[in-house]
Amino acid sequence: MADAAVEFLLGNLKQLLVYNAHLISSVKDQVDSLCNDLRLLAAFVKETTESRNKHAVVKELVRRIRIEVYKAEDIVDMYVFHASVQKSRTHFVKALHIPDYSMKLRSVGREIQDIRRRVKEIQDNKLFANEVFHKTETFIRCPPSVEEENVVGFDKEAEKVVGWLKAATDELEVISVVGMGGLGKTTLVKKVYNDSSVQYEFFIRSWVYVSQVYSTREVFLKILYDVTRENKDMSQWSVETIADELRTRLKDGKYLIVLDDIWTKKAWDDLRIVFPNNRNGSRILITSRNKDVAVHANTSLEPYQLRFLTDDESWELLEKKVFPKGTRCSRELEGLGKQIARKCYGLPLAIVVIAGILKKKDKTRSSWEKVEQKVNTYVAMEPEQCMEVLALSYNHLPYDLKACFLYFGVFPEDFEIPVWKLIHIWVAEGFIQRTGDASAEEMAEENLQDLVDRNLILVEKRRANGGIKTCRIHDMLHDMCVKQAEEENFFKEIKGLEPSMIKLVDPNVFRRVSVHSRVSDYVSTKPDSSHVRSFLCYGKEETVLRSDLITYFPGSYSLLRVLDVLPISFSRFPSIQLVHLRYIALLGTFEVLPAAISNLWNLQTLIVETNFRKIEVKADLWKLLQLRHVYTSAASVLPTPSSNSRKGGKDPLVNENLKTMSKVSPNSCTDVILARTPNLQKLGVRGNLALLLEEKKGICKFDNIAKLSHLEKLKLLNDTYPISPLDGKLRALPDWYKFPPKLKKLTLSDTMLEWEQMSVLGKLLALEVLKLGDNAFVGERWVTPDGGFVQLRVLQIGKTDLVHWEAVGYQFPQLQRISLKHCEQLAAIPSGLGDISTLKFMELSWSSRLAISSARSIQKNFKLVVFPPDQDTQT
């Protein structure tokens, strides 16, 4: 199996030499020589990718190489840390620490020489040359292809399940679909769930993933949201209160609840308490790998055992996945293709993965024969042997994708991963190799799309512009990532361990630790953290960290690069001196971002969530020239750049890397602050927006935003507290020419503007996405003017008192999606919208029956989605 760690460790060592040359000048020559030695071994690692599992000696050599590279990185990183600490000291304190610092320097030199000696021993090993077999086969990276949603072999199964759901019995029934991982349980149930007759039969529906590590609270909240579509603040509610509310909401309706991927009897017992037997034909549909769980849920109805695909169905699925829509496999390859499909033993996930490999290969007999030979040895009926099939796909990934793919294993099973977070972490970890003029984030998005095209990653939600918003990985692939990552010491997954067992986890071996549950128990053991580069926590339950532990965590993790611990709540901002830190995400009762953050000079992404409306930033962010993204849930009150943030005391420091600032207070949108961020692409402003728009001597703060020539996304949230929202109503928007020239996406919320002001937004020539949140606009009538919205593709309108909307098709020449939510007083959808040839999708949530009926009457080529379905008389 391939080793992603060695390649990226060498890349990180190279970055250390480039970005920290001023700190490691004393040992730079030694580190350079060591890197040259290690590059020879890296080539060996690449060449033995295929043969390693078959030859224990080769595997052992690679293990030894990995250890030495890790040690080299530890030594250099630790030296940079100590050099940075020494540099930050006063002259007097420096003098006191000179003996200690000199001793550390000599120690680094000795340790590097020791590593070089051991590396030479590996190189001199006779097995080094004898065990190199064939280089890993390379392949051309094709442009991303459009994924086709092909479901094969489930039509009859879906009919059966639909029939059970609609059976005559009025009693609450639990219907189970069981089978091994990757067999298609979720695919089948999703097909049933989206069946039009099922949607008509059950107007109350919810789909929720449960998985091995679940939170009863989160499951209940997800179902409650699906049932009500209400965004209530229930953070203070107990689980019992949420359960009572959900039970009440389900009491009188006919509902269908899908509990996907239940693993234990206890999970079912925890969740079943909220489902009342209304004796009206309500149903619960569950999927599980374990038959005993299904029998426990319903002893009177035999679980439905999902079958494997037949040989013909397997080939049909393989052919559809490999070849573009409308094309077929050549006769020359058809026989080989059928053999490959047959050797997948009817397992849909194996077929999809193999299809991803074949899609990237040349359509030649010799190329397909190599795959056919491997499938024959890897595929078997046992799930653990199927891992080898998944490993085949992993082995064929280019090196720049291997680490990216393994990283999906740090998230819990069935975790819906926000793409923006994933991309920022990839960049911080050093996984993204930039080429040409593309930014690191753009390259990361390409990597993600490549993994999607290879059928390794599932798209969960898409953004308004069609990009990937959230994604997840199938649990079988997740298991493979965890296994492979632990073999390579890439990361260690910690979940569900007793405190006594936590001590057995040796962080000295693993570079990353991902804690899914009982995070306080793990931190309280104070494990050795000297080798950990990333501490990740994605537990579903929020944990308040004890005050005595804040002094230890995370400050003792001196080599940390990534700290993502939003489920942990800090009572105060931790004291950290982590010079390697590139990504930090914290949650806590913070009113102030301390000045100490200014010393995190490698920081790229800063995420802070707090329950306060404002947060005062005392850190001199303008000194952090690597900083790319700043996210705060509260309005950040930014400091005026100090005289220390200047080059030579004259010219202000300009952060050309800063791309995101969300959210900042209106008073912080000054010329002197925004002038430091000339390449800003995304800006969020939260607070009393009247302060942003008011003019003083003919100038307003919004003019400073207009100067951001690269700004593409702008979010304006009018938070007037403690002033009444009515008193905070905005009178008018700035003139259209005062908006940033490249603005593509605009979000407004609680601005309470008159609809006449929409004419200003219509003149924004680059605007593609317009999201109007609750109370963005008020008034009973909107007459859309001619000549505007020339590029608008997405229009979302939230809660409003709009009654009459007058518009014709040519006023929205590029519109593709319309979403109206809680526009309950709207009498009708403008008939002219039906004439928009580009319109593909219309969503009406909590709209009047008249509006829904009018949408039906103009429906031509677009898809209409209505929520809740019972409001639609034609569903």
C-alpha cells in the first residue's frame, strides 16, 4: 500500500527550510544534506507501492524510512520552536538562556548526524535494491466528469419496501433493511424515500444518519427540524425536553422516519422513545449491518436482507459508471469488463470503486487485463477482504491526493463535512501542491472534485452556484482510511474508550489525533503531546474543559499545526505560544481575542465561536502575513493598526494573503483597516448597518468596502441590539456604483429595506447569487424593473410580508434557481417566471396555497419542490 506520509513529510521539511531560514541558519546545511539523503529513500517508497504488502522486508524498510523522516521533522520543528521563543525574549532574558540555547543547538546537530547515519544504513541494505519490483503504474489525470446517478438492480426491491410502507395495517411498523457495508442499503432506502407515492403517503418525513458514535440529542434535533423546519434556539434545552417536543409534533400526523446505519440495540432503544404509535399507518425505516439489531427493533417482521447484484446487473452498473452517458463499451473490452464485474461478487461499492479506476485508465486490453488480474485476488465475500478492493483505488491515486483522501478518516462515520473547513485544513497541513497561478484553495477544490469523480467521496449538498458545499465518505471507505492511516502513523482515531484504555494510546507514534468522544477524559490524562501536529475533535456533544486543564491544553502541544476543537468549550482563551500553528478553531465564552495571537506568525485560518454579540480583537492581526481566513461568530471589533505594524515605521503592512473576514463590526470597516486587505474576497459585516451607511462630510464607511476590487462575496447582517429592529431599519442602499465591482454573491438580513431598493441591486453587473434573509426587504408590493439582474442565477427570499410580486421572464435572463421561504402572504408567483428558459429549480417553503397553485400553473421546464408537501394540493 502507498505511503502518503513520507512524501508530504519531505515537502514539509522543504517548507521549513524556506520559511524558517532565519531561525535555523545554524543547522541549515545539515538539514539540507539530510533532505537530500531522504529524497533517495522517498523514491524507493514510491517504487515499492505495489509490492510492499507482498514482501514483509520491503514493508519493514518503508516503516524504518518513515520513522527517520518523522524524527527529522521533529528535530527541525522543535528547534524552530525554541529559536522562536529565544527570539521573542528580552535582551536580559536572552542572556540568561544562552547556555541552555547553545546546548539545544549542539543537540540538534548531533541528532541530525545520528539520523543521517541510520539513513545510510538503510540505503546500504542489500535488500534495498533487490526488493524494488515494478513502479506504480501512472495514469493521465482527466478533466472532472459529471457524475451520473445510476441505480441498478433495486427496482423490485424498492417496490417491495414501498409496499410494506403502504401496507393496510394502522399500527406503527418498523421495517429494516440489512446487509454488509457497501451493499447499497442506503441507496435502496433513498430510492424508496424519494418515491413520489411515498412522499404523498407521508407528508411528515425525516432522514437521519445514526452511525456507531451518535448523539441522541443531535438525532432528535435533526428529526425535529425536518418535521417543523423551524430554527429555534434549543441550546439550553435538555434531551428530555427535546424528546417531549418531538413526540408532541409527531403525535397527530402520519410520519415516515428513516434511521440510517444503526449499529446497536442500545441505539434503537435510545431513539424509539420519541416515536408515538398514532395508529394511522406511520412507519420507521432503518438500515443496519447487524441483523440482530433489526430483529430487536421488530420481532414480528423479518428484516429485509439486501441481495447482491447479479452478474448482468454488475456489468450494467460498471458500464454505466465507466462510460459517458449515451456510449457503450467496445466489443473488444466487453468480455474483460464482464469478468471484472463478476469478480466484484455483486458488491455495488466495489463495482463503483473499480469503475473509478477504469475510468482513469486507457481503454486498452492490456490496461484492463491488469485490473482484472488484481480484482481476482482482492475481491472476496468477507467484508475485511473487500478492503483490499478499496485499497486498490487508493493505490492508484496520485501522491497529491493520497493524504487528502486519508484525511477523511479523521471525521466520524457519516459525518457531513463542510467543504470550506476541509479545504482550509488541507492547506494548513501542507497537502496542497500549488501549480501555476491557481490559489491553494482552488487547487484543494480540484483535488476534492477529483476524489468525487473517482467515486471515493460522496457529495451531500451543493452550493447555490453548483459547487460542493458538504460531502462525506462511505463508512467502508472510512474504515479503510482509518486502517491505512494507522498503518502509516498518519493519524490515530480515538472514540468510545474507557479512561484506562486512553492511556494505551501512544501519541509518540501518531502525528495526528482525532478524538470523537469523551474528549475531556482524553485530555485529562495529559498524554505526551510532543509529536502531535494536529489535534482534531469532532465529538457531537459539547464539552466544557475544566479550568485546570486549560493551562495544559493546548499549550503543551508545542509542535501543533492544526487545532480544530469546536466541541470543546473554553471558559477563557487559552495561553498559547505555538509558532507552527496554521489553523485554529475554538469555542468559548470569549469577549476578547488576546494580543498573544499576534505571535502565531504561521497562522493561516482563525475561527472563533462565542455566545457574545461582539468580540474585541486586541491581537495585531496585520502582523500575521500568512493569515488567509478569519471567521468569528460575533462581530469583531478590530484594532486600528499600530505603528509597530509598519515596515521601517513608514509604510503600513499589507496582508495580500488575507481572503476572508467574517464577521466584522461596521465601525471596523475603516479605510485604514480595509486598506490592509487589498485581496479580500469574502467579507461579512454584523452590527448596526446604519453606522456603515451614514455619511460624514460626504463619506461613509461603505465606500471603503467598494474599494475592495477583488471582493466577490459580501454578507450584511443588520444586528441592532439593544435598539429595536424597527429603529434600525435602513432607509436606502448605497448607489450601485459604490458596490465592489466584482461582487458575485450578496446576502442581506434584517435590513428591512423597501422593495424599490431592489433596483439598486439589479444594476450590479457581476451579481450571480442574491440571498435575502429574513426581513431583508419589507412592503406588500415589488415591481421588478427592466434591465437589471443580467447575470443573476440564484435568487433566495426569506421571511417577508410581500403580497404582490410583478415580474416578467426577460427581467431575469440567466436565472436558474428560485427559493422562497416563509413568504406566507405572497398571493402568486409571477406568471412571467415560467417563461425563463434557464430556470431549472423552484423551491417554495411555507408558502400560501395560492402561491403554490400559481407555481404549478406556470411550471414548464423547471423542477418544483414544495415544503411541507401537504400544502401542495397536487402531491
